[in-house]
Amino acid sequence: MLELQRQPIVEGAMAMTEAEICERVLGQKSGYVKGLGFGPKPISFSKSRPSSSKREIELEHRLVETQLLVETQQQQLETQQDQIDQLEALVQKQNQQHHQQFEEILRHLRSSQGSS
């Protein structure tokens, strides 16, 4: 290969590319990926499929678990929000009752001060 690179270029001719030199030295083989040169041959689809299937199954399982967790948490949030709303309504009702009681006490005190 190095020998081909060192050869002088004939006038008017172009230097051979690395891919052309590799093709001349190694020859054309099936398995080379067209357009990707003479780099490492990719793993065939049939060999890589089982591991990606396992990974896909694992990811799908984790996705389902995550979706269930999100649904559970959303239900808990809705329940907690309902409880908060009920407590706020109760506090508001009690505040109104206390305010009314306070007003009644004030009226009673004013009326008792006026009569004495």
C-alpha cells in the first residue's frame, strides 16, 4: 500500500485516493459498505437485533412503570388538592362563625355598657 502511495504520478494523471489504493491492494469484497470506504464492517442486523430487542423491551417496561407512577402521583395530587379545598372551605366557614360570634359579643358589650 505504501509502495503505491510512493509511486510517481504520471504527468496529467491524478494521484490515487486512499480508497482506490485499498481497493487495488485488498480487492473488492462483499461486506464493505458502499460509500463508507474500507473501515470496519458493521455488525449485521441479525446479530445486533437480539440485544437491541432486549434493550427495547427493558425500555418499554421502564416506560410503562414510569407512566403508572405518574398516574398514581397525579391521583394522589388530585386527592390532596380536594382535601386542601375542603380544609380551606372549613377554615373560611369557621372564620365567618368566629367573626359573627365576635360581633355578637361586641353588640352585647355595647348594649350592657349603655344600660349601666
